[in-house]
Amino acid sequence: MMAWFSDNPSKAWGEKFFLAYTPLWMAGMAALMFSGAGGSWGDLGLNLAMLAIAAPALVVPALVRDERDIGRPWTRTYWFKFNLWVAVFSASGSYFGSEYFFDVLGMVYNYPQLEWRFDSTLLGSGEQSVPTIMYPSAYFYFLTYHTGAVLLLRRLARSPIGRWRWAWPPAVFVCAYFFAWAETYAMTSGSIAEQFHYKDLSRMLEWGSAYYAAYFVVSFPMIYRLDEGKDENWSVGRTVMEALAASVLVLFLLDLMTRYVGTLY
């Protein structure tokens, strides 16, 4: 297992924690999906439910993890900076990137009972908008995706194959495509089909997943670098700047793909 986790003790603890947190948010989301709450609860109820699912990612390590003995106040711990990086990146994706999913990939949000919405004013056709519940959900989904990707990429880097630089780009793409495809498939189950679906699911799974993978082709190798060295300790400022840089690069990729490939439905 040592080949999977970081040599940086702060990062290794954070990685194990986020893996342990994953079944918790999955169970919470499954309960919401299969109960039908998404189609009946209002803004307050659904937003509170999403925040309750997301809260342990911050509250639990804040209560149980003290790294002052290794020279890290809570603002310099990996668990906090990872949370911050993912929060910035996922918020940008929800605010701007959702517009591409609406107009290019045929994603449909059907929550007529929800009035709390927040997304780009000028980007996109404006025919759909993003309910605020999507911000915390993107956040905890991305916590797991990026933790898993960092572990996989590190395992590759420590393997004989990882010594060859040519292996890195295809590995990043395969990893990105897998997480994009898996989310698309899992989130379009019959239990929430009325609230969330794609106009052409088969095309989305095959080609749209490559489009969605543009997020992770950028973010996986960038977040991999966060405190990766044994004694590395990024500042909060650098963490935020790197997350913002990744967000802008994703927007360029989405826009270029839209220009040269067009819509997929």
C-alpha cells in the first residue's frame, strides 16, 4: 500500500480520509435519489441535505486531525488545501462549465420546484440554469475523483512504466475518461431520470465522456502536484491560484472542443 499513498505524512493522512469519506457521501446521495426527494423537496430542504452530506469533508478532519506537531497549522494541512482546491475548481465548473453541458452535450436539469439558482449570466443560451444544490454535490463528487486519480497516477509514477514520459498523457486521459464515463452512467439511472438526464445518453456516454474528461485531463495532473514532495507545503495562496489556473484551462478546452466538434445531440 505504500506505493499508493504519499510520502508526505500530511498528504497521506488526507488521502486515506477522503477515501473513507467516499462511502458516506455515496450513501447520502443514494438515500436522496431513491427516496424521490429530488423531485419533491424544496430549496431549503435539498440545499440543507447537500450541505449535510458535504460537511464531514471539512468538519471531521478539523475535529480529529492536529498537525501542529509537524509544523502545520490547520490552514497548511493537506486536507484543508485539498478541500479548498477542489471547492474552487468545482465551483467554477458549476458556474461556467454547466452552460457547455446544457448547450453542447444536451444535459437537462428538471427541478421546477427549485428557485435558488446561480450560474453564468452571459455564457450559454440561458434556456437552463443551475440549481444551487449542484455546487455542494460537484464538490464532494470531485473530492473522490481527484483523490482516486492522484493515487492512480502516483502508482503509475512509481512503477517501471512511469519512468517513460510517453506513458503519462495516455494514462491521464484514460483516468479522466473513466471518471467522466462512470459519473455519466451512474447519474442517469432510472431513479432520478426525471430530474437529470441527457437528450442522447448513448452519444453522451461514448463521445460526451471524452468532452467531460477535458475537466480531468487538466485537473488530475495539476492537483497531483499539491504537496506531493515529502516535505512540500504549499501556501493557501498558491493552492487557490493553481485551482483558478486549472479552471481557466478547462474553459479554453471546452470552448475549443465546442468550436471544432460542435454539439453532440
